Amino acid sequence: MTAVAVKGLRVDLSGRGVDVVDCVDFTIDAGEVLGLVGESGSGKTTVGVTLLGDARRGAAIVGGSVVVDGQEVVGLRPDRLAKLRGSTVAYVPQDPSMALNPALRLRRQLDELFEFHRPELPDAARDERIRTTLREVGLGSGDQEEDDAFLARFPHQLSGGQQQRVTLAMAFVLRPRVIVLDEPTTGLDVTTQARVLSTVRDLCATHRVAALYVTHDMAVVSNLAHRILVMYAGRIVEAGTSAQIFDAATHPYTRALLAAVPLVSQRRELTAIPGDTPLPGSRPSGCAFHPRCPDAVAECATTTPDPVQVSPGHVVRCLRATRLGPARTAPRAVEPRAVRQNDVVLRVADLDAFHGRRQVLHDVSLALAARECLALVGESGCGKTTLARSIIGLHHRHSGGITFRGGEMATRARDRPPELRRAVQYVFQSPYNSLNPRRSIGEILREPLAVLSPVPAGKGRAGRTRAAVSEVLERVSLSPTVAARYPDQLSGGERQRVAIARALVCRPEVLICDEVTSALDVSVQASIVRLLRRLQDEEGLALLFVTHNLALVRTVADRVIAMRAGRLVEGGPVDDVLDHPGDPFTRALIAATPEFGAAPPGVPSAPTSREDRT
Amino acid sequence: MTLDRRPSSATGRLWLLRRVVFGMAVVLLGSVLVFAATQVLPGDPARAVLGHEATPERVAALRTELGLDRPLVAQYLAWLGGVLTGEPGHSLVTREPVGGLIGDRAVNSAVLVLVSAAVVVPLSVFVGAVAGRRRDRPFDRAVLVVTLGLTALPEFIIALLLVILLSTSVFPLLPGTVLLAPGQNPFGEPAQLVLPVTALVLGVLPYLARLVRGSVIDVYESEYVRTARLKGVPENVVLRRHVLRNALVPAVQGTALALAYLTGGVVVVEQVFNYPGLGSALVDAVNNRDFPVIQLICLVFAACYVAFNLLGDAMTVYVTPRLRTAGR
């Protein structure tokens, strides 16, 4: 039975005649999970919220039809729409920490759904339904008193995973026919993500809910979605069953997205997609993907492709769909690099660290050799960021030794000599917060240069500084003209490159990367990972790579140490640890990492070299 | 993840106690400044009392009687001790106890400030919330223009314009001055209060209404308001339950500042309307070099500022769950 039918949907930026999405057609059956995949800016969230009759500020649904559970949503009166939202079609937001009202207790936020959609339901029945739903999303305890205490909490008293479960409970409590999930696991670590995904899968199956799952990460939907839509620049470029997409991806963009995903089972060369997603209003003519496409021919720039059916149920919007054929080349597996272990640059010995009176790190020791990439993995809250901050000198409540090339480092960064501060640099998690928005990229890059490795005074000093800035921008594959711009004029990936450039500009020996890709799209993550690998090979950097993503560890790291609740539980060469995990915690982490088919599709090779040259 | 959900009120009480102690320290510091400021005022109080004809001997005798020949520190401590024991000295002019002299006037001023606050706070929240909800529509634009204009006018100009408009030249409807006998209830003739209250309200409304409008707009842009709409919560409930509750947090701070500002604003407005409150008493006392009165009134104002800010902070913590449950 069809629960959702979207036909010819078009959303415009108000009053500008510029489409955000257009020509979108799809259906979802009851009980079916449809994955909607694309990079940031592809219009996937815009499509998602149209199922609720919503468009973000400054945009409007201008054409097509969206039928949800037999009712046309486009052009519906606001009061009728309010009746539909929450009861017939529900929404699970991306960032639960922002999406729950900080001033209202959880009970109120769940209860108000009944208040406006089922006012006739008596209190006892509401209560029963709420507690059942809590149990279904893994929050209920079965004990009424404990549930009541939980419901009396405010959102900030919950962990990120619990908050996301509350938003799931809000979406499922009225048993809607349709549910839209907007990247609900983006901020979560892999174990929590795995639990949330299996909850979604079970709920959709149990209650026959039709789900639209919006994400940028192919791996997330691989075990969840029955069918997948791939979206680019506001158009659906490929649609098919999960098997068709994962085993026989045809559109070059789909192939590129698949090739960007790191796998935990296999060390593979990640392929980035060169360039950025074009924004509405500045999309290329013809096929919007042609400037980034490795298979593009002259015709692609002029002719807008129509959907082509390549096999039953498998539709591709590409001029060369029938000629490209499915998977051509085997995925490029990579051999582990040989690293000499004897040249230790950074050593941490028996470190105990504290937050207030609480001990967060227990007896942590590690050694990092030159040219080596050491991955530090663990769930959020395990203390891995505290360890990284202790090493760089930002967290100083610790005891134990941190030495650089045999010399003890002061606990506070400000007590360290400039030479030491230059040698060990740090890249923060979110490039959206770590760059000063009021300074140009050039100013941001000149500052560490002035403080840590001053250019000698004299004639041509300004010129030499400028040259150093241009050079570091080239090292991170950015154009020197970026120096004149400000952070908000750059995309997330470009910003993270600037953050890396800021760390690199004074030629450090050790780079600490704290979850540097977790705020980025998978395709952008691939390009950052490639960049870090190249810098390591070319400049001999030692990397301490802090992450919760084991698949990334396989691709990036030479050695890995796993941390749980402030203690190291396992360590060794990446392939040994991931193929034969000894500790149950490491095994659980590996099992939780999303993974797709054993036969990944072809990897286009052209973008690789292009990306590195830009 | 384990959380202690029982609010440990001991932490809260400790916080409040610390804030109260700090507040008292600030008032004490204020008393030093007030005392120092009265010392540098030109003119000798003894001479001011006795007039220009007085002989130097009589002036010296009065100085001794008033204790003005003692070291400054001793004078300050004697004064502070007097204030703390409820004996803040006698007026130099009327020779009455200062406490009794300004008691009535403090009540009159408090009435003026509280009535103004009772009008301006709900009015600002209403105007700000409606403007914020109808952002960029005609009502919002009108509010922005009018409040900007009012901000540009000093209070005494607003007060004088009100007198001209409603009391004297244009529509002589309301009394332009306030006549209150000492000890008379200011509510006895409510018509007399209208113009002073209006002047104070118009002085504070622009600031507070714009503050509420700004925070309402911020909250409307938030993800949780979007979530509430996508849950099918009706628009008026979105405003009442989801927006205002969060938007009022900055407004609480703003209200505390506005109350403190009103307390200072009464000086000018009382003078214009000849209202027998603390403000006009202060102006008279400064003219007469009546130091004990000046000192006590200034100290009362300082204490009000500290008290309103303390109240604002405590209210902010109370209405913000994240702060209320912090560190628990």
C-alpha cells in the first residue's frame, strides 16, 4: 500500500524563480524504509520536510504534489496541516540537542502531541502509550516510578543518544503512517548510532510505518533502507533497490559517494569528489554533475539528462547510463605502510587526568613515532579528547609525564617554549567554531607564523610572510586567493583545510587531529583523509588521530589504541586489531560500525589525481 | 549515564548566600563613594546652615557640634554606624531625623517605580512578542520606528511634552503637578500619578520591548520551535509555550536593569512633576548642602540597584532549567 506519493515536486527560493529541488518523483509503501542520500546542499532535507508540508524560511513549494496517506499536503490550510503533522506524518530532527525545548520537561514535550492530536484520550491511556513508546526506543525501564522520574527531566540532563531516542519517541508515540528522519545519527558515536538504527528498523517493521531516511552517508542506510534515492543539485540522479544501488551503482555520482565511504573490513583508498555541491542559482547547465564527473563527455554540459531505466525499478538520470554499465574496476585496496617504530617523538607515560575531583584518565601510556599515524578510538565521553588536550597543554589537571623527543613538556601550553608549541599542533573537531569569523583566512594563517616562527625582520618580510601563507594553502590543496576570504565564505571542507593549514603553517612535527571529520560529509571526509595521508608521506608528520569511527581508522592509521572509560583496553597495528580484536569492547565497536556489501562497486579513478592537483 | 535528579537545594542556597554577601559588599563600597562624593561637594555645611552673615566663631562651634572637625575616617565610621543602627543623623536644615524625613518620600517613590514597572513589563512583553512574531510586517516596523524615536528623547523632554500635551496647552485633562501632603497616600488621587508613570513607562518601554522582540525572533529561528511546529502544535501555543518561555530569560535580566534604571529615573521625573519622592528630596538636599540627607538617599538608590540585579540573577536561574540544575 502506498503511504507517500510525491510527483513533480518543485521547491523555489521565494520570489527568485530559482529552484532548490525540481522534478522529484517517488513513492514509499507502508513498512518500507526509503533512503535519501546526497551531500550537503543537494536538497535532500528540503525534500524530506515537504512531506510535512514545510519549507524553510525563504523557500516555498511551488509545484507538484505530495500525497501522504491519501491526503494532498501541498497547499493545505495551516490548521489542517497542523492536524496532519505529528499524527499522520512525523519528523525526527538532525540535532536532538537543539531540537528539544530546553525549558520544558520531557513529559510535556511528549504529552503535547496527545494534547493537540488525541485530546479525547484519557490520561491513563496516554501515560500507558508514552511508557510503551519509551520502552520501544530503549529508554523505558518497565518501572513506573523510574519512568516518571525520567520524564520529569529536562533535555540537558540527557546524553546525546538519549536525546535522540526522545525525539524518536516523539515521532512514534502517535503511531504515524509516515516518518521523516533527517540525519538523526550525525552527532552520535557508532555504538549509539547502531542502537538508534536498529530501533528505527524495528519500529518501522512493527508498526508498518513508511520512513524516509535522509543522510549523506551511504553506509548508514545500507542495512536499513529497502530502496535508495541519490540526490544531487536538487534532482534525483539514481533510484533503485538497496541491492541495485550497492551492487550495480550506475550514476558516476553514486559511485563516487560509495567510494568515499571508509570500510572497517577492508583498507581501501578513499576517493574524494572534487569541488563542491553547486548552490541553487549557480548550478551548471546540462547535467549539474558534469564539472565533477570523471566520465563526462562534451554533451553532458549542454543536454539535461532524462531518467533512464537500466533495469526494473532502477532509474538513472545520466546520458551515459546505458554505456557506463555497472561496476567496472575493483576497489583499490591499499597495503599498510611500513613505519619505523624506533623514532619516537611523543611519549605519554602513566597519565592520570581529572575533571574536578572526577578521574577521567587512568594510567594512560602511548608512544608516537615520526611518520606514524596512531589512531585513538573510543565512544564519546571515554576521555579521548581529554587525552588530546592534555598533550597539547589545554587540559592541565593531570599527573604523569608527557615528553617530546625525550624532553618533559610543561602541563600548560603557555608555559611551553615557542619551539615546543610549534612542534606539536592541534586541529579541532568543528571547523565551524574553530576559525575566528571576523578574520580573513590570511590573518588566521599569519598569526601562528608571527608567534611561533617569526619571519626575520628586514626587507621583503611582508612578501616572505605572504609567500608562506600561499605555500601552506597550496599544501592543503586550496587556492592562494582563499587568503583574502572570510571563514563564512568557505564550505565545511574548505574550512577544515584552513584549520589544518593553520596547524601546518609553522611546520610542526606532530599533528593532533581531534575528530576532524565528524562534522563533515562523507565525501568531504574522504578528501580530508587523503590530504592528511599525503602530508604524512611528503612531510613526515606524526599524526595522533582521535576518532570514534573504526572504519576511518582502518583507512588512515598505522597503529590503533582503543580507549574505554579512561583506560586503554587494546592496542596494536591496525590490521591485527581490527581483524582479530582481543577485547570485547573493540569487538563491539567493530560490530557497530555500519558496513555494506562485500562487492563494492567500481571506483572512478580520475578525480583522485585531479583533487590532488587543485 | 547516571544523573542525580533530586535538586540539592543546599548548593542553590550557598550560591544565593554568596551573591547576597557580594551584594552587601558592593553597597558598602557604594557608601564609601557616596561619603567621599559629599566631601568634595563645594561649600561648607556649617556655613550653608548659618548663612553668609555668621561669625567664624559660630561656624566653628557648629562644626564641632556636627563633628565636622574630626578626621574623615572617624566621620565615615560614625555615619556608617549610625546608618546601621537606624540613627542616620539629623537633617542640617530642618534638624529632623533623616530617617523620618525621607521615610514618606521613599514610600512615594516606591509607589511610582512599582506602578511604572507593573505597567511597563507586561506592556513590553506584549509589544515585543507581537512585533517579534510579525517580524518585518507593518506592526513590527511601526514598533521599531516609535521605540527608536522614544529612545532618542531624554526623560525630562518626554515628561515636559506630556505636560504640554495632556495638562496645559493642548488637552488640559490631567494635573501637571502632584500635590501630596506628607504622609498622604499617593493612591488617594490616582489621576495625579498618570503623567509621572507615563513618563517613566515611555522611558523604559523602548529598551525592554526591543529586547523582548530580539529574543523572541532568536527563539523563533531555533530548531526546537521548528520541531514544535512539525509536531503540529498550533501557532498560538508555539508562541506561548515554546517561544516566550525561552525568550523571557533575557527579558528577566532586562527587567532587573530597567527597574534599577527607573529608580534612577525618578530623580528627573519627580522634579518635573514636583512629586514628593526621594528624587526631588535629593535635588533639594543637594541645593541645601544637606549632607546627611544626600548620603542616605544615595545609599538607598545604591542598595536598590544591587537588590534589583540580585533579584534578576536569581530569577534567571529560576527560569532556566539548565542553570537551576547545574552542578547537581
